[in-house]
Amino acid sequence: MAESIKLIATAPMGLEAIVARELKELGYTDLQTENGRVNFTGSLRDIARSNLWLRTAGRILVNMGRFRATTFEELFEGVKALNWPDWIPENGTFPVNGRSHKSQLSSVPACQSVVKKAIVEKMKEHYGTEWFQEEGEPYVIEVTLLNDEALLTLDTTGAGLHKRGYRRAATEAPLRETMAAALVHLSRWTPDRPLYDPFCGSGTVLIEAALQGWNIAPGLRRSFDSESWGIMPSELWDEVREEAYDSVKDDIPLQIAGSDIDPDAIDIAEAAVRKAGFGKDIKLSVQPVAKVKLQDEYGVMITNPPYGERLGDDRAAELALRDWGRMALYYPTWSYFAFSPSDQVEHYMGRPADKKRKLYNGRIQCNLFSFFGPLPPRSR
């Protein structure tokens, strides 16, 4: 196995730069950003490390190879030339997924079938057998065709990285953990400042802030497909996990709280908060935004307000935004960050946003509206 492995961190649309920044903070320098992905190089250890630590990426893939393919023959030969037996053992299970966009090879099932046949041929030559039982660990392969170029990848993650392991149930319109982490990241919040979410739903923004505040690797409470791969020694995973546990800073006091008008949402949030290990550190309450009372100054409010397209009631969503804007008037030292598709956010805040960033909640185009308050005075 080559020391240097080409890796890909997939990124939700609009979050590529944030994923790249996270990789940079983890010490990776050889980065190339494309639509929906950040390419970087690393070792087997870095597969474990990036899976464990990345907060805003979707999954970590091995880039098996890229080549031009306008015919099925070119696709077959290109795939067969790649080093599949270096990764996949004789008993491995290797399903093939596919996508095609703006390419002559537009039939995804046909492309998947060709890729599977090519890998089987390569494996036959290497293992000297005609039949593969596929009873072992999963090695999920994807072929992506874009502008007649084929990219073949191997998924090291399994269930997407947004599945942290703390959320059993979800509210009607949950915010993905990766997006919640991105909102906290973009707000530049630090744990020495209070943080509040008045539409907290299942508590995802609050939990992701607490994980960042205590420097807890988001993948610590879950497993990954590549943990069971023969090529990845288990002691390597143990080392990386041990390092992550040693990096936790749970002696930092957190000032994180949230509320929601829906008692069921708060029940779900409380269960998730306890599962994430923040039962004593995140305060939750049932109340409408109009009744929110903040005790501190210079806090940060990060929220995903309800909206009609998401919850099916435009009028209630409009009133909630109006009450939020009114409440903000009483706390001029706070900074406000609203992630919403509504074009009324600035209207109800009574001022234009200092910054607007286009992001997507699933397929819904939203903006992160940033209203900056004054910075807290420096303590002597």
C-alpha cells in the first residue's frame, strides 16, 4: 500500500470552503476544492483521523482513479486497471453505486454493471478464483461520471458523517448535524460567550456548539465501515481515538441554552443532549420566542427559524420571525445568525444583514443571515 493515498472529503453544496478550512486546521496542506468535494492526500491513519474529526463533511472516500470514458469499453478497461485487490479481500462485499451528469454514458445501471464486471475480472486475476461469495465486510464503490470523466471511489465512512450517534429521534424538520456544525463554525462563537437558540427543535445547533466548545471529535461515539477492513489495523483506530479522548477540554464552562414552543421537540432535544453527554451543561425550556429572557450580554444567537416550506404553516412562521426580530431589539449587544429561506428575515430584524451566505438545507436554498453585535470588551 502506497504511503500517500488520494482522499476525498465530500461536502454539502456551499460548505466546500468550510470543509477545506477544517482540513487545514487538522494539518492537511495539499488541498484542492471542487464542487461538492475537497481532495487531499494522506495515509491509512488519516482515513481514521478525518472520519473521526471532520464536523461539516459528508463522508471520506478513497479516490481510486479518474479517467476519460465515453464508451463502455473505455469505462471497463479504466476500472480494471485500478488496484482493487489492494483494498478488497477475496470475501469482501463490494456493491457499486453510480451517478452520471453531462456524459455520453448516461445510463447509470449500465455503468454500474460494467464497473462491477471490471472489478470482478481484476479480482479473478489476483485471487485466482472464478466466484466471489461477497459475505465479508462492506467496500462500497461509486462511479461518478461528469463531463465524460469517470471518478471511482471507495467509501470509508458507511452511514454519513452527520450521524454522530446522539440523535435517536428527530423533530418534524431536523437540521443536519453537519449543517448545524457549519453554522456554529461560521458564527465564530467561542465558549467564553453565551449561546442561545430560541427555535432549537431537537437541539442540534446546541449540541454541535458544545462538541466544538469542548473540542470533542464528532465521530467518537460511532463506528465506520473501514474500521473492519483488513487493510486498516485496529490499533491504528485505537490510537486515533485515544488521541481524540486526550484532546477533550470538558473543564471549560459552557453557557449554552435553547427553547422551543413545541414540548415534544424539547423532549427529543433533552434525550439527545443527555445521550451526547451534556445533560448538565445545556439548558432547555418550553416557551415561545416572544417570552425569551436573556440574562447575559455579548451573546451569540444561532437559529434555524421555522418556515412554511418546512413546517407547512406560512402564517405561524411569519409570526415567529416577527417575534424573533422584536426580541432582538432588547438585546443589542448580542450577535444574531439565522439560517432561513425566507426573504423576510432582514425586514423583521429591522436592518440589512451584515453578511449573507447562500447555503442549502437539503434541496431548499437558504441564506445564513449574520447580524453582528459589538465585540465583548476585553477582560484585563
